[in-house]
Amino acid sequence: MSKAVEDLQMLRLIKAFQRVRDGDARRKIVLYVEEEAQREAQLKTREPAPARS
């Protein structure tokens, strides 16, 4: 995905998050995003498995 598309998606998510008024829903969204960011960071730091022939 290109950087421009990712930036546009991020802006859309920010605008949608700002429209959420329920505090509990906002907390759940933040927790979910934090968990996903941690998972993604863990995947990036893992060593790639050696290729098998």
C-alpha cells in the first residue's frame, strides 16, 4: 500500500474516532489499536525463518 493511501486511511480513522462520543467505546478502540500495534511490532522484530528447500 502506498504511503499516500495509508495517510488517507489514518485521517479517516482519526475523524471517525473523533465522532465516537461514548467513553467506554473510545477506550475499547484505543486498547484494540494498542494491542494491534504491539502485535505488528513483534512481527517486525522476529527473525525471518530460514528458507527450506
